[in-house]
Amino acid sequence: MSDSPVTPPSDAARPPLLPPGHPPARLTVLSGGVGGARFIQGLLRLIERTGSDTTVTVIANTGDDIWVHGLKVCPDLDTVMYTLGDGIDTERGWGRREETWNAKEELAAYGVEPTWFGLGDRDIATHLVRTQMLEAGYPLSAVTAALCKRWEPGVELLPMTDDRVETHVVIDDPETGERRAVHFQEYWVRHHAEVAAHAVVPIGMDAAKPGPGVLEAIRDADVVLVPPSNPVVSVGTILAVPGIREALAATAAPVVGVSGIIGADHVHGMARQLLGVIGVEVSAAGVAEHYGARSSAGLLDGWLVDTVDGGSVSRIEAAGIRSRAVPLWMTDHDATADMVAAALELAR
Ligand code: GDP
Ligand code: CA
């Protein structure tokens, strides 16, 4: 037996341990619209506060996209872009600040449907640029990059796919009583998610491919963050793009999420109805179990719940997901930055 001491692993080979809450170099976020954008604002505040050299890549849901009046509208991409580019109407949470609605009124005066979809005059300019570029043959990812040149969101914003995917919801038509599939926007905006819904169907998903850079952003990330975005029609839709789940399973990066459900109810938004449609318990623990532990072919290594849900931490950990309870209200950028720091802490 040799008496030479066991060589400790070289410190040089190990990445330096960052101070708590200090974001690592490469973060990737799977985002919906409003909830995702607010989360990213907090993340950017944390990066600013810690002075860290971090690049953020956002993979955004495009299942909400819709063609209206000949225009391609991408609600979640635009919400993230306008919010981070300081062009959002903060009261409404979507669309442009200082908006006017002349075009919408004129279209309604012609009796052209749909009249329920909010298309502001300033916003229309974005959709005109996008539609023209798409018709000239540019993929949505290139169009998004071009639009972001103006807005400088401070993140790399990637559509989950360049292919056309549209989330539809099977509802009981309130007028005819018949069961039919409507675009998610019609369910959400026109019917306020108040009609009976039976299924959520992402049309076009089978043939969709991840957009350029999406799989690489998951593979090369230091941490993948799942904001409190809608688990069904935002995060769920991104996860359904063929190849994305496999990339999340394979990445060396921990995957950590934040609950959008606080207490027995959802936070602003209508996640409740959609979780019901897919048979998921409307609670922070219910959503964690629905996503599942990465160690058992699920999504998550870690899951933050709000302090009011502290009692469900042990249930979530029993499912193989690290969990902690911290305040999850995104009341301002600093509160959200603290929340993101806790998520990164959980990923360490
Ligand atoms: P959408 O595409 O505009 O619906 O936005 P997302 O899907 O990105 O996020 C919507 C979800 O964000 C809602 O269903 C809420 O559950 C969640 N959310 C909104 N505000 C807050 C908040 O302050 N804290 C937490 N934890 N979740 C929130
Ligand atoms: Ca959305």
C-alpha cells in the first residue's frame, strides 16, 4: 500500500464557486408572455445588481401566434420584446404604450371579423414588418432578431420554433352549444376562458422543429430557468416541440422552476381552467408533480413555491424535486430579482 497522500481534485479544474445568488455565465429561460417577461425583468435586475457577466437566452412560446386581418401576430414574443425594450403598456400588460385603436375601429366599421382581437395602431406596425419579412421568405427567428434590433431587450430572444404551431382549445360553443376547436386567442380573449373547455391541441406541433439556437441554448446553459408562466399553454407548449424535452433531459444544466400558483389559486391569469382541462391539481405541488422530476424523466431539478405553500415543500421533495418556499409575488423588479436569486441558489 502506497503511503503517498491521496491527491485532492485540482481546484483549477473546478469552476469557481460563485457567491450566493450570483448568476452564472449562461442562462436559458423558457418563457410565455406576461409572467415570463416579468420574471426576466427580475433576472436582468439581479444581473445588474451583482455586476455579473451573464448572457440570457429566452426561448419563447409561439403557440399563441395568430393570423388576423392578414397579419402575423406573436403575442408572447411581442410581450417579452416590448416589456424588456420598455415599450409595453404596463397597465394592460400587453401591447404598446400610448396606443391608439383607429385601425381596429375602422375594421369594425367594415364589419370585418374578428372584432374581439386587440390590434393597436402602434402594434400593427410591428405586425406589418413581421408579415412582410415572413412573406419575403425570412424565418420567424430572423424576423424576431430584426425586430429586437429596435427594442434591444438585453436578451437573445428565440421563438421555440420557426414552424407554424397554433394552440387550439376544444370548447362548447356558447351560441350553438356545439363542441368545436377554436384558436387559443378566441378562447382566452373572446370567451375570457369562461366557456367549458375539453382539450388543448397544439395544431402543427408534430411537424415542428426547434428554432435555430434553441437546442444549443438548452445544451450550453449553466442553468435553465422555468418562470411562473402558464404550465399548459406557455411552458407546456414549448415542451411539446419535438426535441426540446430530450434536450432538457440531456443538458448538464440544472433545470429550476418557479410556481405561478400561489396558495390555492392562480396568480393573475387563467391557468386554473387550463390545468383543469389537462387534469392537473391547481396548486404549486400539483404543477411540480405534473412537470415531474428530471431524475424520473420529468423536467425539474428544483421548484420554488411561495411562503404560503411552505407546507408542500416535503411533498415536492418526495417527488424527487428540490424545493424551497420564498416570496413569489413579482411586485417589483427587486422583489423578482430576489426570487430569481433563490431559484439560482436552488440550482447550486
Ligand atoms: P401569458 O403568456 O401572458 O399568459 O404569460 P405567462 O404564461 O408567461 O405567465 C402567466 C402566468 O404568470 C399566470 O398564469 C400566473 O400564474 C403567473 N404570474 C403572474 N404574476 C405572477 C406573480 O407575481 N408571481 C408568480 N409567482 N406568478 C405570477
Ligand atoms: Ca401567452
